[in-house]
Amino acid sequence: MRTKCKQTIVYFLFLILTFMTVSCGRNEEKGAEKTEFREDAVFAVNGIQVTLPEWNLYALPILDETDNLYGKDIWSYKMNTEGKLFGEALQEYIRDKIVNIKVVASKAEGLGISLSGDDRTEISIAAGEYMERLDEEQQKKYNITKDLVEKVYADNLLATKVYEYLTLNVDTTTDEKDVRNMVLRYIMLPKTYENKSGDEVFYSDDEIAARKAVMESIKSATEKNPKATLKDFESDDIVVTDLIIDYKGLTERLPEDMAGIVFWLRENEISRILESDEAFFIFECVKLSDEDRTKAARIKVIEQREQQVFEEAYLEWKKDVEVENNDPVWKGITDSFNVYSEG
């Protein structure tokens, strides 16, 4: 149960980061009354203030990961011709991520969604474990408390529940051509070669006919021996290539009619000689489906459908979202990001 709670929170955070970062309006731009900010507020979402400690809970892991992935030099990188620094763009990115979570979580009550007693127990345990990983100096420096961690975890879990509610009835059926990754083996003899000048040149008609004859002899041998595989014919002149690929990948390598022939081979079946303008091919289906790759492709298709449903709802919700920065605190964060490489 404990692991499930953490995984759910991390899963939704990933979705928000990857798919749902959007810029929202500002109160002052729309003529609305300005928020009376508390001193440690970073910004407000529809009047609900996000404090600096809460901001830190979201921002600090992202800053550490950014440093680890890209190094200190990334902070001086200019994002556009106007000279916006990477840190400024990342600051807006983090704000928008928090806004998204707040907005989605705020829809829970209206949808009849709430946290159960078990949910709150799991959140409390997860928050306690998080606090144990922070030393007293970190807790004091960033003013992070267990109550605050629980609040952030609760927001994320509520947002997850809203996401799951909206996507509950998404169609989970998939077409083989969209998801099945098959395990293939093939031999290719090209009709061209590279000359000394580096140009691609066709063999003579007689040479091409000879190469086709080689493929015919291989195909004939496989027909005489049902247990034969293409691996049996590998030599210095014949290269046998292993491949895990889906239908789309086949169409990118082969003419569409040839891709269809290969994709619908039965397990252990060896194709007839296939010919394109550039080469001769013989394919062998080693396995109809690579389970891991096919499962991953199926999950991706279903997640894309879920994201579409979710984004349609969110596009409506965000029309009413008002975001207002607390300028002194916001500028302080900007300044700290711009010199982050020095700290």
C-alpha cells in the first residue's frame, strides 16, 4: 500500500510535467482585483496562495535533477533572442506545473471525489518518510513541515483521482498494427554498391541476377528443410540481421505492400523473396510478438487516449484560471535562479 501511494503521486506528477504545462492568465491583465499577498507567497491561483515552502517542495528536486542532467552551464543558457535565461523559463515551468495540479485537484469535490481514510494514512506515512530524509538544517532553511508535505501529497493524489475518474471509460482495445512488435530475422542483398567516389551505383543486370539467384537458393533450402532458419545461411557474404519492430517501423523501411507481407508472417514462417528497387529480402518471423515491447506500445496508445480526454476537460477548466505573481518574492526567485550556478 505504501509503495502504491508513492507511485501514484509520482505518476501524476510525471503526467503533469510532460503533457499539461500551460501558461495561465494573470489577474492584473484581466482587470481583476489584486490579491493581498502574505509575505511568503510566491503566486496565487484563483486567489489561493502558494507559499515559498510549498514552492520549494516542487522546485528543489527539479533543480537538483537539472544540475545532475545538464550541469551548471545550463543556467546561463539563453532560451530566446530576447535573452531569457534558462532559469527564468524553468521558474515559469514550475509555477505552471503547480497551477495545473491545484486546478485539477480543485475539481475533485464537484466530481464527488475525496480522499479516503486509507489514502490519508498512506499520505501521512509517505510524508513522514520524506521528512526523515531531510535533516533539521534543510527543514529549517526551507521551512518544510510534515503538514505541508501532507498537503502537497494530498493535492497530487486528489489530482490523480480526478485524472483516473475522467479516463475511467477510455477504450482500451488496440489494433495489432498499432501495438504489436514482432521479432524478425532477415537477409538483405542490395542491388547497389558504393564506388570509390562515395556514389551509390547499381550493379550490372547480370550481377543483380546473380544476387537474386543466391536468395533463391537460400529460399529453396529452407523449403526443403522445415527446421532451417536464416541463421543457418550466415557467412562472410551473407549477413543475418535480428530486428524487433512494429508495423509502422516496417513501413518506414519497406514499401507498404512488402511491410504488410512481413507483418502478417506466422511464427517461424520464412517469407518468399521480396524485392524492392534497391534490394532483395528474405524475412523470418522468429516470434509473433515481443511481450515487453508490445505491452509498452499498448500502454502508450491507451495513455494517449487518456491524455486526450483529460486535456479536453482541462482546456475548459483553464479558461477560468487566474494566476497572479507576488512580484517581490517572484523576482527574488528569478534572481536566485539566475545565479543558481554560483550556489
